[in-house]
Amino acid sequence: MAHYKGLISCPIKEEAEKILAILLEQKLAAGGFITDGISNHWWQGKIDKEPYWNISIFTIKKHFDKIINIVEKESTDDTPGVTFYKIDYGNKKFLDWITLNT
């Protein structure tokens, strides 16, 4: 089974906390953590700079569409950032934990 790390960006801390809670409750993510920083990005023809919160999650491919739908529903962002990165190799116990909890 393939395992993935997902990255979800949110403009509001409470929004990030709510999204992570929903993903965990629905077992769409085995776990996750939230970090913050300043996002510098192009938006509507100019460079924008504002605080953002990033949720890193661990999941499996069959949950991608459900995760994206939840983020689009819960996010206040016009274009919510949701991406997934395949984990090619890792601690077998950790990967088994992802499988067991999603």
C-alpha cells in the first residue's frame, strides 16, 4: 500500500485546527501537525504577504478526494492549497501505523 504526506494551507489558525480535527475524526489522516509562517505568493496580479498555517498529514491515496472536498468546504481561501507527496521509503512501523489508522 502506498503512503502519502499531505500539505494543506490555511489563512486562519482556527480553520487549520478544525480541518485537522475533521480529518482525524473521519480517519482520513492517521495524524498531523500544524506549523505557521509567512506566505509570499502571487495573488490577483501582485505579490501578497500574509501569515498562513500549514497542516501536514499522513494518509493513503483513496482518501485524496474526500480530503480535498473537506478542505474546500471548510476553507475561507479562494484557492485552498492541498497537495500530496508519496512516501517512497520509511520506517516500516510508521508506515504500518498510517495504514492501521486511515
